[in-house]
Amino acid sequence: MLTNWGSNSFIGLTELKVFDENYQEIFLEHEDIELSKNNQTKISSGLKKIIGNVYATIDDNNMFKNLYNIKNYFTIKIYIPSDKKISFIVFWNYNKDITIGVKNIKIFYKNLKVFEG
């Protein structure tokens, strides 16, 4: 997560889902996902929220939000079984305040950049 839509203080997401080559959801557990700030500081607070299967919400208890400034970026690492292939990833942006939602993101798969935008 590189930039947001204008907030000077926060960046956030509501939900993240990963789908396999058969377009079936790969259900993620807390230990399957890792979030860090600037690829250094691991963040566990709020992590379960983005894999909580609650995406139609404006309740802060169901959305991830963290302090943000332009010098920071956040890395989400997803660990999936080696026999699975990813067909697509769906993100639900922060629903309560669009300025907090993620604007730019890079996605890497096996250290190869597959998306930026």
C-alpha cells in the first residue's frame, strides 16, 4: 500500500480476498498474512480485520486503519499453499472515509511485480 486518496493521517483497507486458479476463494487465517510498515515494523493490530469476511461496513471495528504519512508504505505478505495458483485478488477499500482508502498499490507474486496502480 503506497498512497491513499488524500488523508494526511491514515491509510486503510476493509477486506482482502484471494482466489485460486478455479476462481474459488482461498480462505486465509491470521497466520497466512503478515503486515509491516516500511518492510520493517510488523503490525498485528487490526490485521484480522482485512480477512474477517466483513466488507459491507463502515464500522471501524471491522476495518484496518493505521497512521500514515507520505514517507511510509505498508507491505502485506500473503502465504498460500504451494499447490495453489492465484487467479485474482480483491480489495475492498476503507469504506468510512474515501481519503483513507488505498490509492496506489504494488502486487508481487514470487518476487515478480504483477500489478502496479
